Amino acid sequence: MKADLHAHTHFSRDALTSVETFARRYRQAEIDCVAVSDHNNIDGALAVREVAPFQVIVAEEIRSTEGEIIGLFLQEGVRKGLTPEDTVRAIREQGGLVLVPHPFDRLRRSPLGEEAMLRILPDIDIIEVFNSRTILAVDDDRARRFAEEHDKLMSAATDAHTPWEIGRAYTELPPFEGPGGFLLALKKGSIVGRRSFVGFHVLSTLAKIRWRLHLGRRVAR
């Protein structure tokens, strides 16, 4: 099966991807599982789970005091602004898994730093080693080396903020059930990915500005 382990709806934020569009595009891309991980909330994940014909992992990209951490298989949202240690503790308390997205992407404002990753290393389940929105391939390469050095499972993701990025990256893995089965399946996983066009970054930034100015809610259909 094909799984995108880090994707965004933003249907209430940047107005580019409605829940319906999100589900339809993933079905067209023949992706079997999506970890919907909007920033600091699980609303989009719950909404997609209601309509999607594919497997949905309820997730959240949480802004800790030192950078972003994704919680997978969440039952409820995790509050932003906690330390990395408290963030992973909150994920663990509800039976979730810990994934570190785009850790060495030097062009982002909020990757989790290496020092913080080393502090929470025993609680990290997965390192994202290919992100379609990471512009510099060497940054993904560094993430892969870190994961290999510390014997961590690896994943790929689109980090899609627009409908047109969906399907550009995924992790191939056997079917699974639940967090434990997911970890076992991911051990047999393989990374597939293409980089997104830089223009998509500009497009999603403009959409955020549009949302802040209250100029509309939905564009993609």
C-alpha cells in the first residue's frame, strides 16, 4: 500500500484544499493511507476520516518550543508551545507515535533542532527522510543519515499544502492495523518521492494572506 505520512488539509486556513477535494485527489492518486497532520489541530484529520474512501491516520503537526513534532494515531489534539519533552509525553499518553518532520531543512522556520532530537531520541519512532517541499536534497540526505545512525524508522511525505502536490511522495508498506502494526509494516517500507515545484510554496503563502484578509474560503474544487 501507499501511505503519505504528512499532509495538510488547511481547508479552514489557506482555502486551497477543501475536505472533499483532499479526499478526491488522494483517491485519484491511488494513495491508500494518509496521515492528516494539520498545524496544531486535528480538525482536518477528523473531517477527512468521515468522508475518505482510504485509511486515515489522525495526526497533528505540533509546534513545540523548539520546533515541529508530528503525533500519529492521536485521540485528541496536543497543545502547541510545550517543550519537546512535554510534547512527546502528551503524544505517548494517548497511545500515539512520534514522527519528526523535515528535521534538517535549513529553509524552514520551525524544524526541530538536532540537539532537541537527541534529547527525545528514545521517544522518536520515525524520522521523515524525504519531504517533497524540502528544496535542498542534501537536507533530506542528512535526515536519512541521522535516522540510519540512530536506527530509526524512515518515512516519506508530500507535506502537501495544495491539491496539486498530492501523490508526489509516499511510503510503500504492507497493510497494517493500529500503531503497533504500523511500526512493523514501516520496517518493511520503501521511500518513493519527487520534489514539489517551488511555485507551490508561493501559492500556499498567497492563500494564507488571502485567508487573513478574509477574501474567501475555498478555491480548489
